Amino acid sequence: MQFGSVPTVGVDALTPEDFLLDVREDDEWAAGHAEGALHIPMSEFVARYGELTEKAPEGGRIFVLCRVGGRSAQVVQYLIGQGLDAVNVAGGMQAWEAAGRPVSDGKGGVGTIV
């Protein structure tokens, strides 16, 4: 699947072992996120790029999420330009939640997508 010219997968293609990168802003992340995802807001992404390269599996695929898929598509384009294997998650966290995947508030409770 493609989102424009960006490689895209559906939430149903993700496994618990996949490396997730959430590029939503801090307030969105705090409200609810996928447990275990790395959070680097798109607005800080270039400055914090080193955090991703430290934590992402070497040579592994990076699955990028935002709320619905627009911001994550832009980040995927950037990552591909850096030579990384990255794909956009279609529908973002809204699709994640709709698919019944767990959403955490980071405090042991159930989160929500804003």
C-alpha cells in the first residue's frame, strides 16, 4: 500500500516485535500511545534524530505513527532519504485504537487518542 509515494502498511500488519516510532506532539502522546513506541515529536524530529538511530534496530524496519498518517508520511520520506527502511502506518493511532490495539496513558491506565 502507498500513501502518496510513501510505503504504507495497515495496523493489521504490525506485530509486537515491530519497532514503532510515534511522531505526535507531547500532548497527544500523553493522552494515549502504543506501549513500547519511541516518541519523538515531528516538531523536534531533526534535532532529536540521533535518539532514533540509537534505539532503532540496525537494518530493521521503522513503523511510523501519528494521529491519522499525514505527519508520519512526511517523517517516512525523511527517513528513506537517510537510507533507513521506514513505512507509514495507515490511519495512525486512530486506526490502532479502532483495531482494538491497546492504548496506554503511560501511567498504567488506558489512554485515549486526541
